Amino acid sequence: MSFSTLGLSKPLVEAVAEQHYTKPYPIQEDAIPAILRGKDVLGIARTGSGKTASFALPILELFHRAKPVHVKRVSVLVLVPTRELAIQVAEVFQTFAEALTHPVKTVAIYGGVSINPQMIAVHGAEIIVATPGRLLDLVSSNALRLSDVEILVLDEADKMLDLGFADEMNRVFDLLPTRRQTVLFSATLGDAIADINKNLLHDPVTIQIDDEEQDIDLIKQLAYRVDAERKGPLLRYLIKTGNMKQVLVFVSSVRTADNVVTKLNKNGIQAAAIHSKKTQGARSEALSKFKAGKLTVLVATDLMSRGIDIQFLPYVINFELPRSPKDYIHRIGRTGRAEASGEAISLIIPDDEHHFKIIQKKMGKRVEMLPSEAIDLSGY
Ligand code: AMP
């Protein structure tokens, strides 16, 4: 299977090759033709499956096939849960749109920054990638109309609901024409998603990508038994002796994130945190420095880890375990993506051992537990 047999025209096929996509991912094989046929799509797939390109490419193909219009209007709306994801998804559209013969403008809309530049930026936009709250602000200040939307994409719909966007999403749906194509992506299929499916999608093509097992097999997982007070030194020891250059460290609170970063920096390891108390500017800067390899460690809480899209991330360290096994799998899935292998290390204090057993059981895989008391941590 190649991208051209899926129905993409030459400019997009070439743009895809430029991104070093050699062949379509399974989700792309299913979603691209369905979206091109005008079908609604329900995709159960998580970040890392290639879902962004699976909707961005066919949508841009439809623009490519259509005659250019003089009066630009918003005909595609992509709703996303976080600012980070808004920026990343918009970038995917912008990158591939460069290949098209007539320009298609994509704008990312998200809160936490001043609204005025966005009011100006949306002028002439045909594709909007937005978090629900800020989108509604722009609509109510008449900067934007949604009455011409032909395609609605809900990306990470489960996360949007988890974050409490249900009301705002419903208000957005009310502003859209009823005749439209709807594409919904979610990592899980819970009751709330089933409801949205029933109410918003018409006879959808359902795509389920069960790639977690396969991805997990690519990831080398191990754990260290460690006393709470030796955790910080052990983290620094592992990073330094393992000569790790790009590590994503997970913690469960904003406070721990800041503490871990302070200690790492004091010990000469370049680190920054991204969490909900950081400004949008600080978060974006940390993420882009980390991606560019200018920062060794990025410390993140679970919420902020959504939408961090880095190809070939070699190391993930769980400084603290997440509560749910699902989040554990999601965290370690940050490595071993895009068919590259990676390593996930968990630091387990005595109080967490039982919980870690539950996680392993749910995951259906045993993780090797190494002792750490013999490791000399002085100086770390
Ligand atoms: P996503 O699930 O959309 O976050 O995509 C995960 C990563 O896979 C991104 O870094 C994409 O650039 C990359 N990707 C998507 N499709 C392909 C493909 N067909 N071949 C190689 N990489 C891809």
C-alpha cells in the first residue's frame, strides 16, 4: 500500500515522502480513503498511531481537488484538548499545505495567550485548529464564523471530555451546520464517546488501532526498587551514567516537577518542567528546546504529556507512578514510537510496589525489578 493508492495526488505524495513517511500507517490506510469518500469516521487510536496525518492529508487533498475560492471561509474545524496539540496539529496542516498549488491557511487557536493576535490571524483562514473555550470567545467577538464548516474533526475527544470541555463542545456543535462530515478520534471508547458517536456521527466508518501491545514490545522496560530519599540521586545517577541525552521524566504533581528540575539543574543537568502552572510561553519554549536537543530532561505531569510529539524519544523515566495503568502505558508509549525502540525506567518506592504489580497485570507484561541499594549514589 502506498499513499498514492490511497487517493492522494502527486504534490501531497511528494510532501509525505519529504517527511520520510515511507508507507502509510494502518490508521492512514483506513482513514484517508474514508474521509476522501466523505464518510464520517470514528477512530479509536492514540497519539503515536499517525492519526494527525490520517485526517490532515485527506482534508488537504479535498482542498487540492476543489477550485480555489476568492472569499475564504472556515470550512474545516479541528477541536483539540490542549494548546500544545493545537499548535502541533496546525503545524502538520501547514507543512503539508505548502505542497498545494493554491494556498490554504491554517490557524491554531488556544487560550492562555492574548486574544488580539488570534483575532487578526484568523482572517482568511480556511482551517482552524482550536481548543473549545478560546474558539467560543472568538466567535462571540465576531472574529470568526462557524456556519460554513463542512468538516469537523474531534481530536483526542476522550481527553477533551476528561478536561471538562463537554459544555463548551456542545456549544460549538450548536454553531455548526447540521450537514457536515464528522471525524472523531479518541484513545478510548467510553460511554461518553459512544454518546457523541450516536448523536454526531452518521453511519461512520469505525477504525480501531490496537497497536499498544506491539508498541510496548518495542520498549525495553525496567524498574528500580529504591527508598524515597534516594530517588532524586538515583535519577541523576541514571541520567549521568547512562549518558542519556533526551529524557522525559514523569511526576504526579506540579510541586514535584519543579523540585526535580531545581535539583537536576543544580547538578549540572539541563532540565525544564512543563505543567499547568507554567505560562504557555514557558511551556512552548521548554518543549521546543527539548525537541531541538538543547535540554536534556523535560519533566512533565500526565496532563501536559498529551500531545508531546517527539519522534524517536529514547528514554522515559517514571519518577512517580501514575494512578491508572492506562496512563502508564500512555507514558511509556512516548518512547518506542514510530517504530523506533526506546527504554522506560520506573523508580519504585516500597509503598508503590503493590500498585506497580497491578499496572503490570493490566498491561499483561512483567517488568524486571532491579535492586538499587548497592549503587553508590554519593556525589549525585
Ligand atoms: P501522531 O499519532 O499523529 O501524533 O503521529 C505520530 C508520529 O508519527 C508523528 O511524529 C508523525 O510525523 C509520524 N508519522 C505519521 N505517519 C507516518 C508514516 N506513515 N510514516 C512515518 N512516520 C509517520
